[in-house]
Amino acid sequence: MPGFDFFKVYALYRDDETAEGSAMQYTAAWNAPFRLGGADFSFEGFIDVITEEGDLATQVLTQPQLVWHATEHLGVGLEYQYWENKFGLEHTDESLPRP
């Protein structure tokens, strides 16, 4: 995709032996570099959507990051994590920044 170093989409079949049935997992991962005021940045991360499986609820997990590339080998940034129905447990949500 234009503007991205990469943008990938995956579909996976899941079979958790501790739950009845099976599920699908859909994943998108990306890295979009950009320059701002002469500095190098990137917006990167992933999102997973896992369908319900047996007693496990549908899950959504995403961890987008905004990174300033101070040098070629050093990046400093912020990460936000959102996990709806963590581990498939309904109403067990997590939302937090991760510096």
C-alpha cells in the first residue's frame, strides 16, 4: 500500500483445546514511516480479531505505536494497548498506554 513499509492481513484457523469448537483469527499488521519537521517517525502496530469459540467471547487486541526514530538503531515512542474480552473472558477489558 502506498505510504506503508508494509501492510499485511492474515486469516488463521484456531482450535483451542481448552474450549469447544474452533475460531478464526483475523490480523492486520502495518508500518507507515513519515517525516515531521526533519525528524523520522513511524506509525506501526497490529490488530487481532478472534471470533468466539465455545464459552470464549470474541476478542479484539490492538497495539498501535507512534515511534520517533532518534537514530537508525534507536526508536523512542508510545504504545497503546486495547484488549476487549482478554483471553476470551467477557467484560475483561484492558486499555492502557505503554511508554
